[in-house]
Amino acid sequence: MKNKLQIEPKAQKPKYQQIVDEIIERIQQGLLKRGDQLPTINEITASLGVARMTVIRAYEELRERGIVAAQHGKGYYIASTNIQASMHVFVLFDAMNAYKEVLFHAMKEALGENVSIDLFFHYHDLKVFENVIVNNIGNYNFYIIMPHFNEDVSDIVKQISKDKLLILDIDVEQLDEEYAVLYQDFEQNFYQGLTGALPMVRKYESLTLFLSKNQFQYTPKGILIGFNKFCEEYQVKGEIVDNLDVENLQKGHAYILFLENDLVRFVNFTHKKQLKLGEDIGLLSYDDTPIKEILAEDGITTISNDFVQMGKMVGRMVHNRQKGKIASTSSLIVRGSL
């Protein structure tokens, strides 16, 4: 290779990823062709002043994509100039619902056409979560994990190389800044959303949060902390109930629901009892979805993350191998139900 590889030591992008991108760019420019010899690990280490492991990671990434191969006595060489070779990504969600469908499609678009995705589900079963991960280690170029559990799962996810892992939607506190984490700050988001809705909440005698425990509904502990903090700070009469029983709903009170099936049951109940949403009875939900825009006469008020933007951020973090913990923002979307 006539010209030495170059990287930017102070760039945010990891050094090994810069080496990968530099080699791919030279293939695009026609400067590297199939069969061409690449510098040895020691040569790149010496010329760039990087650690051997950095170069090994770069070559391993290229090898997994079929671009580079190694041969005894020959070292590393260009095996293919097909730089569009697909990256294989493992995605593990808890379950599919409307907002995760929006997130998944935004992720898929952001990752690009040349990335193939296999989607798995753990349904809040810790054993399934562990087995699916362990059985797929080494089979993919990258792993996107949604660990929806209110317990420590760090020992499980640490089995995946931190350079190939993105933790999504919820923070795993035991992981440091060397990991990539894109999460919702549920406590802060929920507290701020409720605070923004305070003038509307004040119209009602109480505010009840339904957990929907029997229906595959995961409620992060941060939401419960944010709810209790809001009620205590603003002296709102609040209650947390495991599951919705529409027969116990009362005029003059407000309620928080998560599941769309519960929302439909709630709205049907108000129609049956001739209660007007936003006046006689209040309703708030978390995580906005298309159905919440049109359900009931004027839609459902929500506290929600922007899942399209979150999906786009996933694409950037994966392609740039961006590390660190990034909190996505949320907002209160006011409609007629509260």
C-alpha cells in the first residue's frame, strides 16, 4: 500500500473504526483492489501510534464483512471489493407494540439497506433473555439490546463485546461510559411531563396509575418514582393500582394507562356512562402512538419520547461506534383527554 493510513487521534469516532473507514474509502477510490496486501498489525501500530488491539479490531470488523481475509504467511489482504457487504445486526426487544414498531422501522431505515436485522423477543423472561443472547454471541456484527427488567442484567450483556453492543431504551446503571447506551430517563421524563400537565390534573380529585401487570406490560421503576415524586411535591392525591377494572372508574378523577387495549376499554366505558373525556374524567398515557392521536373525540394526552428520532440516533451510534450514555428527550403532547 503506497500511502500510509491516516486517522484523526482527537476525533470522536473510535480509532479502529477510522481504520475501517479509511480502508473502505481506498477501495471506493480504486486505490485498493482484490488481492492487494494490507500493512501488518505491527506496521500500522508503529505508523499510527495506536494499540495492537485497535488494529486487530479493525481487521476483524473487515474480516466479518468479507472484505479482508488472512492467510498464513501472507498476512491480511483484500478478499473482496464489495464494500456493500451486509452488516448483520441482532436486535432483542421485550415485545412488539405500536411504539416499538415505530422505533424499529426508524432504526431499520437509519441503519440502511445494506444492514440485515434479525429481531428477537424475551417477553420479560430473564432466562429467555439470557439464552437468546448467549446462543447468538459471535453470530452478528452488532447487537442492539432492550433490557426491560427492573433488575441487574449487566453480567448477561457484558458477555457481548462492548464495541459491538448498544443498550437501548433503558439504562443499565452497572455499565460505564465505555458502553453505548441510548435510554429514556423515565423518572425525569415522567415527572416533567406530569408537571407540565399539572393545571389539567388539578381539575380532578385524584390521579391513579394502572400498571397492567397481567398483560406483558413492563413499567420501569423510574416511572413509579417520578409519579410518587410529582404527587408528593404538588400534593396531588395519587394511587398506583396493578390492573384496570373499568367498573371502579369514577367521575371527577384522572387516570394513567399504558396499554392500548386498556385505553380502548376506558374510552368505551366513558361512552357507556356518557362521561366526557377532559371534563368529567381525565386520561393520560405514556409513549405516543398513532392510535392515541385519534382515539376518543380529541385524542389522548401523552408523555412521550420521539421514537423516530431515537431510531435515527440508533443508526448514527451503530455506524459511528459511538460510546457513552445518551438520554433521549420526551415531551407532553396535549390532546382532549385530560
